[in-house]
Amino acid sequence: MNFKRLKGKKSSLVLSKHATESSTVLCRDFKAFARREVILPEQRESDAVDFRGLLHRDGSVLTAVTTEQLENPEPLYVELGCKLAVGMPFKDIATSDSILLKEVPTSAAATTALRRLQESNVGVLVPKVELEKAELKNSVAIYTLAEAKAEIDASGSLQLPGGAGRIALSLDGTESAEDVEYVTKTEAVMILLNPERTQRLQASRRIFEELLKNKSEVPVIHHITFPADADKDTVVMESGSMVGGLLVDALGEGVCIDAPLTTNELRTISFGLLQVRITSDRYVLRWKVFT
């Protein structure tokens, strides 16, 4: 099914006026819980794979995966929540919607595993700089907003690198209002928002305010990274404290946790975190099927 757009009555960030000021400013409406109106990835006639599966209409889970895991794919398929038939993965309602790679694998086994995941409608995201080193067909190239801005200023548009079929943007929360305007000049299918840990809540809210000002309908995925010594309890508690308040306000369309845990643990923690965003029965339904 092709779900092109999520519709909400209004965002939880609204325009209002201070009584003592004449200028219009963005303020948080703490009584509003409607989801952002966003445009999900759409299919094009020239696409070799179905890019509509990159995100899920009821909240998305992206999972960080290593190239080493792709060398032995069947356990990875299971941890990602795929169903298996004769060793082939099939996407289920509780499967991670997309995976995040830090580099492009070079072995035949890993490349085959990625192709099978893509054919089962699991998206593959890779940094743009890595795709310039090695091609990965039908992937999603992750640009930093600074990279996107520089390329747009130089050539007027973004050129897909290394076999990529779509673009994602990575923001760290320090971008200026002028920088965020460039989001609307790209054809990004999602934003990976990963501010510094100590200032995450405030920085994220500011980015959402700027996106609202620019009438951006690009889905935002909360990308949460942890140090190599983080344990499961730390990941669970800190993930909730860093993005839980944003998800309660319906700010964000998904979660991606990058931490030193098993793939299955990352996936289940992500699904659990999405449940604070119970603005629709569909969220509850996806979790009930998952559990």
C-alpha cells in the first residue's frame, strides 16, 4: 500500500503572540498532541526497489548494523525481526524499517545480504562520503546539512552519489535558521536528528520550530548514539529521557539507536520508546502485534 502522507489536525508547535510583543513567535502548545503532517517516501517509475518501506506510517524504527553482521546474515535477519523462508528474509510488522551502515561492505556475502534486505523492503542508509568511496545500489545517501548546503550553493542541486536512490539529511542541532531553510531545497526523504546529548531536548525543539517556520514536511528520526561502554539499562533510561518528551509532544516520526547492544535489543528498545507517542490506535496495534 502507498501511504503518501500523514495528516494531523495541527502540530504541537503553534504560532502565537506574546501580549507584550508585536512580533509573532513560536510557542509550545502543551495541550496539542496531534502528529506533524509529513510526506513519507514515494515510489518513482525508475526505482529498482520499493522505497516506500524506508519509513512506517505509524512510527519508524531504524537499526544500526555493522558490515561484520552482514557476513553471517541469517541471525541478523532474525534480530531485525524478519520472517525467514528457505533462508530468505521477509519484512513483518515488527521488522526494523531501515538499517543504518557506517560503511559500504565489499564482500560478496555482505552485498548479497543487503540486496535481499532491500528486496524485502528494508531500507539501507549510508553516509554520503562512504558512497563516494564505494557504490551501493538503491541505498539512501546521508548528507550532513553542511554538505548539502555547500553542494546546492555550488551547483544548484544535490547529485546522488554511488548508486544511491534517495537522500537523507543529518542534523546535529547547531544549525542556524538560515541553514534549516536548505532542508526545503533538497528532496530528502527523512532527517536524522542527533544533537549533543547534554543539550538534546532544547536543541531538538528549536530544530522542530525552524522546520515548522519553513513548512517542512520531511519526517524526522531521532538518532541517538551511545559510547562503547554503555550498558542496556543506560541505553533504555537515557533514550527515554532524551527523546521521550519530544515523542510525547508528537515531535518525531521514528527512532534510531546506535549503541553497543544486540540488534534485537536495539530494535525492541526502539519499539518500546515509540509507545510514548500513542496519538493513534495504530501505534498500539503495531506494538501489540510486535509483542
